[in-house]
Amino acid sequence: MTDKEKLYLRIFSTVMIFSGIFLFLFPERLQESTSSMSVDEQIDLKIRYSAIPIAIGIFCTIIVRFSGESTTYKLLLALLTLDFGYFVTRLIALAVYDFESEIQFVWLIIEIIIASVLLYGLKLKKAPSKA
């Protein structure tokens, strides 16, 4: 990857992260929200449009370091950053709404389990064979 491509990738990742943050703070720009929404619906609205751009931005930031790895390793890394994007946005949204949603806690635990499995897969993929 050339320096110019790395620069474009860095700019793209920065734009994606900031757009994800913007969409997290102002989800009503894409979908109208009402005051009668439950806490779960408000958290889902914040996560719906912000988690994926944040995850793509994080992935584009770190993929340069793993350019020599296999496609499977990069795929596991992409899934891990996607899960991390959902985890971070869900955790921050829970904090914004004073941790009132039990359903969102369950999803947070599920995301931790998914991340653990993906990290284990990355560790297995990275480990040298003993044969």
C-alpha cells in the first residue's frame, strides 16, 4: 500500500468515525424520533445509524497494520471491529439513559461473548502450527 493510499484510508476512516459520532448524537437527522419512545427504542435509534460507520472507521484505521495477514484473519478482525462498534455505542447510549434498560444489558453481554469468541479465533489463526 502506497503512502497516498494510506493517507486516503486515514482520511476516510476519520470521516467515518466523525460521521458515526454525529449520527449517534443526532439520529433524528435520518429518522424522526418522538418523545413517547421507550428507552430501548431510543437506544436502538442511536445505535442503528452510528455503530457501523464507527466500526468501519476503526477497521480502516487499523487494517494498515495487518496488511500481511491472511484474508481470514482480516475478516475476523473486521467482525471484531464491527462488534466493538456496537459494543461502544450501546455502552455509551446506556450511560446516556442512566442504565435503565435491561434488554440492552443482555445485548451488551452477548456482544462481549461474541468478542471473546472472535478474539479466540484471532489467537488461533495467529498461532504458529506445532507440526
